[in-house]
Amino acid sequence: MRKEYIDFSTGIPVSVDFVTVEEYPLHWHNYIEILYVVKGSVFVNINAGTYELIENEIEIINVDEAHRIFSKDKDNKVLIFHIDPYFFEKYYNDIKNMFFYTNSSEEGAQENEDYDELRTFLSIVLCELVQKSDNYDEEIENTLVELLYHLINNFHYLMHEQEELRENDEQLDRYHRISKYIYNNYNNNITLQDIADKEFLSTHYLSHEIKYSTGYSFTELINLTRVEESVKLLLDTDKPISEISEEVGFSHTRYYNKNFKFYYKTTPLNYRKKYKVDEETLEKSKNIKYYDLREAIDFVMYYLEDYDRFNFEDKINKVNIDVSEELGPFEKSFKDIINVGNAFELLLEDNKDILEEIQYEIGFEYARLLNVFSSDMGIFPKVKFYNWSRTETVLEYLDTIGVKPLIVLDDKEVTQEEFMDVLKSFFDFFSKLEGLNINDFIFQFTQNTLGDNIKKARIIIEEEFELQIIEDRFNDELIVDPIYDTSYMLPFIIQNQLNKDSKQNALRAFDVLDNQPYLTNEVFFGYPGMVNDKGIRKASFYSYYLLNKLGDTIVAKDNGYIVTKKEGEYQILLYSYNEEIINLIQLKKYSKLRGLKNSTEKKFSLNIVKIPTSARVTSYLIDEEVGSSYNYWLDMGKPVRLNKEEKEILLKASFPKVEFKFAKKSAVLNLQAKLEGYGAVLIIIKEVQKHLK
């Protein structure tokens, strides 16, 4: 049998399938069916017409309408809603004579508010079926009632041809009575005069009105109805063609053949030969893949943003973005200075490789160097021995990677005379050295430096050499804590940098093995570096990496996100936010935590307007689940030392998840993003210009 049935006796007057359809042969059913394409495209053959549905379009299949669904797009995803018409009958008693149509023929026809509201009702029904929260059955019924009246008021089959009938209830009711009479009596020998008498109209006026409201003449309408109804008899019975012709109301088989061929481009007999098959063959011809209904929610989140019952404990963060807005320039002050730590560390090749990688990806202007005047660097103030070769090596290396030196001056453990002698020797050596431009150097005094030394040093630095001294805003007290290794650092750094807070300035370029009392292993030991001593990037590295990809003009900004732009490109940086994120939380030194406390999943729905073209969308995601080398290390069982394979795994794991998408030009570009716990996602939207031939 081609007719399909659903038993709605369970009490829920709707069911939903989430499918990929390659072939669903011609069939009809005892319920109203709504197709909602959420990905790709499908074709729907309804009676004698074939329509293509592309992503986000809807088609309504009325009760007993013969239809086929097929597609060559193997990645299509379709939500199919089956609605019990007898439920609707409780609220609209003439539902069996009501038909609903959508416009799936004209490009862009389904982009108005009526269709958006229809998609919202369908999405709410889906949401309730998936979540099954308290009283979900009542919520579904209430939504279906709203859906029914929305269909009647906006998708009435007569309004499909004549939109102005929406404002004329009397005329609409008359046309409905006429169409209903024809549909219920098509198999009888009815005439135009019969209907004219019932409506107290002249046949001439009636003929004009039928043509106006349906697009068909009276004779065309009744013959089309007879032909479409005959298809069911051709495929679901063995009745002879002559008997079918008579049963649907044709006076002679010859007229039946003529009209059938006009609409279906073949004779009834050939149509039957081509499509009539036994039950087993019919089932085998179906090519449909079913998915868990929960997977469909991601495709309709845009329409659930304002629905209070959706993800009540995990509310979607809705962000509306107008890319034509400009709030001011975005100054990347976070790129001013990278804190390297002890200058001696840049004599080690591994550290140099790490800093070079950081510089390539982010591009800092200055590298802040501690303990340049130390014995590790060949400087011995007490015996007046100053070997500047190591310092020269470090500064020349910085010059090759395009970073200027910021040298920290500290007079601890030296006398005033020793401090000034070292400083004079430094300037005497480097002011005469070819290949390095001393004018690129800047200096800082630590908070330990004594006032008299600062005054004398200023005379040399600012007056004699006209170099710059900047305020010390760094905290050089080294605190070892596991928090530095975690993905918490992503939103912490981003929030503080966007608000130009200096709390994270204790961060350094890379970890080093040091004489710390709490070193527990040789992989992650809570040192405040962006990259560990094995060259494995930590989450803090990616905070600067993502910030660096932002544009030069701010479009929008609030807690948890910033939107920027540059020519032909828009950047949206989303990050986990709470009121305490600006404070560096502490984790216990020997914590057995597998992750961070109080980390939650956050979902974002972005509605972006004023993008003038189609666009390529690239997203970079780092959070506790993706790209966090520390979390991967925890999952590996926290090995104290890494073998070669484990190190390679962590190196590969510490990268963002990168996804690409093409978005057609539209009035509103909707994008969804999700963060698992602490993390950030950067979405880059690049305009795609059409190439002129």
C-alpha cells in the first residue's frame, strides 16, 4: 500500500523524524506532513508538480496528497513533522477540507516573517519532543494550536494565489465553499450552474471568480482534481483504466487519457507500468537515513533563542551585530611587550626557537629582559668585570626576529657605585657597536631600585643618550600555580587585555626549569609561561594568538565578546565570562582536578547584518575540550615524563579546532558557537567578491 498511517493514540498529536532522503517513493498518508530542510536541498514531487527545497525552506503536504521526495545531495538533512489532523479538528472543524501551501517556486519567497514564525513553531515542537521537560505534552498542544491558526491565516490554499484575500473574509469563505464543493463532488457530474445556484451567482461571474482565486478555469480545476485523485487508484489498486476513469468522474476513458497526459506527460497505463510495484520492491526503493532527533536542535537554535523553555539551565547567549557600526579603533596594546624573563634564557636554543615561533604568530614590539647585569650573563660588578658578549648575542638574536629590547634595571645586591659603573659600561659598549641600534632600546626600573640610583641613571639614559624609560607595571614575583597551565587563562587574559588591566603581566614567554619548591614534573608545573619548556603551547598562548587576528576597528564590545573589522573582513571573538574572571583564581599545588571548577557550557547565537556579499567563515576554537594541551595531558594520566609519541600527541593536540563554512548573502547571517567550560572562539567572516568575466 502506498498510503501510510501513523497511530497518534499515545496522546502526542505530532511526531518528528530527522532524516537524509535520497529516495522516498510516491506515497500519501492520513496526516499533515511538513518538510523543513535544514541542510542541503531536496526535491518534492506533489501530484503533477515538482519543487526544489533548499536550506531553510518548508513544504506542506496535505492529507492524502500524493508526493515523492528525492535528492542527489547526499548531505541533505530534513525535519519531517507528522501532525494529526483530528487534533486540529477540535479547533477548526472543517480541517478535512482545508489545504495549506507554501511558496517553494520563487527564489527568496520564504524569507519573510510569516515563514520565520512558522519555523519558530516547528522548532519549539521539536525542542519539546527532545527535552521532554515538565508538561511538555501540554506545551506541544498549545504550540500546535498556535501553528494551526498561523497556517490558516497565512498559508491558506486560496491565499497562495491571491494574497489580497487575506483582508476579505467574506470572499475567502465563498471561495473556500466553492473549492470544497468541487473537491468533494469531483467524481460526480457537477456543472458550473450547480455551484452558481448554490452561491446565488451568475455562471459568468462565478467562472471569472474561480479563475481568479485558483488560477484554473472551472473545467481545468475539476479535471486536475480528477487526474490527481486517479493516481492513487492507479498505484494502489488493480482496477482497469476504464473503471478508474469512471470512478473519478470522467464521462469517457478518452477524456481521462487526454487530461492525464496533459498533466503527467504520459498515459495512465504507462504511468501504472512505470510506478506500480509490489510491497517488497516499494520498501527496497526507499533510501532514507534516520538520525537521533537531538542532533537536529543545533540546526534550529536561531529560532529557539527567545523560547524560555529551551535549555533553561544553559541559556543561549544571543548577540546581534551590525557590522556597519564603528565604536572606535582597536589598539593592540597587548603586542607592546612580551615578558621573556631572565636574559640568560635566550642563550638556549630551545627557548630561542619558542620565542621565534611566538613572534611569528603574534608579533610583539619589545621583549622584556630581566637580570641583564648578572653573573649568568658574564657581568661581575664587584670585581668590575663586564663581558657583554652574551648580552650582545641575546640582543642580536632579538634584532633578527624583529623585537626590540626592554631592559629592566635592578640595583639589588650591588652598591650605588657598582650599579652606575655597570650602566656606564653597558652604554659605552652598545653605543659603539655596529649592527644594533641603541635608539631602539627602552628601559625600566624595578620597584627594588633605589631612588638615588634612578635619578642618576635617568641622566645617562634620558639626557645623555635620549632613550626612553617606561613605568614598571610588571609583577616579577614568580608564583607557581597549576592555573597558569589551564584553559582558564584564555578568558582571563582576553578580558584583562580588552579592559587594559595589567593583572596578567606576570606571564612570560615560556616555562623554564627553575629552583621552585613545588615543581612536580617536567611537563606542566604551573610556571606562568605561554609555552612550556617542551615547546608545547598552552592556552595562554592562544589568547594572544586570537587577539592578534582581530581587526583595527571595534564594531561591538561587551563582557564575553568583541567584534572588530578591517577591509572586507569581520572578526568576532567570544570567550567565557563571569564577574570573577578578571581575578586569577588559585588551584592547589598538588590538585587532582581533571579540569576547572565551576566551568560551564556556553552557547552563542550570532545574528549578523549588513554583510554586503556572500562570505567565507572560519572559526578557531580553544576550550577545555578542544586544543588544551593541559587537558590532553590529564587525559593521558599526567605522565611525569613524556616519551616521543606522547610529546608528539601533545604538540598536535595544542592547536585550535578550525572549521570552514561558506555563507550565501542574506539579510541576516546566523552563526552558532559553543564553548565547553573556559575557552574562546574566534569567528572570521571574509567577504567573497564575485569575479568579473
